[in-house]
Amino acid sequence: MLGAVTCSSLFLISYLVYHVGFGAGVTRFAGTGWVRTAYHTILISHTILAVTVVPFVIVTLKRALGGDFRRHRRVARWTFPMWLYVSVTGVIVYLMLYHIYPSR
């Protein structure tokens, strides 16, 4: 779990540095029709949960490192599915945006 938190943290830092620090700009989704709606639905839910999961991860990690496993499990049962969803949908968004329907 520490490895997962470390990898996720490094990815978040690199993502923010690239998009905020370097002004990467906006890449428009090139798909049309129902796939455009599906993409935006996935993107919106991914973005909302990506912001929401951060405090959950912090609390979950703090409780585990402090040895408070009863309370850790109570919050981890919510944190893990959110983190997993964000991880999977992040890859889906990336693939759809840059590989399946790339901008020309």
C-alpha cells in the first residue's frame, strides 16, 4: 500500500507540474456521437473523485501508520474503491484522448 501511495503521489505531482507549471494547454476530445458523451461522463466522474479521494487517502494512511487499524478499515472500505475507480478511469481517459481518438 505504501508503494501504491508513493506511485500515486509521484504521478499527481508530475501531472500538476506538467499541466499547471508548464501551461500544457487543453487537448480537445476528437470523438463524436455517443462516445463523446461517454468520454465526458468518465472524465467528469474521474475528476470529481480524484479530488475527493485525496483527503480519504491521507486519513487512511495516517490511521494505518498510527496503528489504529479498526478506524483505518472503516475509512479504507470507502477509500480503496474510490482510488481504484480514479486509477482505472485515468487510464481510460488517457487512452481515449491520446490513442483511440487523438486530436489531429
